[in-house]
Amino acid sequence: MNRTLRIAFALLLVVGVAVHLWISAQVGLAMVVVGLAAHLAAVLAERRWLARSRSR
């Protein structure tokens, strides 16, 4: 199971990078910055949610 998860994560990472590179080639730099800010906000929200769920 652990090996399967690692393979799935690696595939997800490669596909994610490819999609992000394709999107950044299609839109302007300003939209790339907006997308980065959205990703960072999602990561922060997830960290807060995980911290809150662990403390319960």
C-alpha cells in the first residue's frame, strides 16, 4: 500500500507540474501570481484545519 501511495503521489506531482506549466504558458504573469496566492491560501487553510482537528 505504501508503495502504491508513493507512485500515485509521484504521478500526481508530475501531472500537476505539467498542468501548471501549461496554464502559465496560456495566461499572463499576473494570473500566475493570483494562482500562487490561491494555492498558498489553500495550504494555510488546510494547516489551520488540521491543527484544529488534532486539538479536538
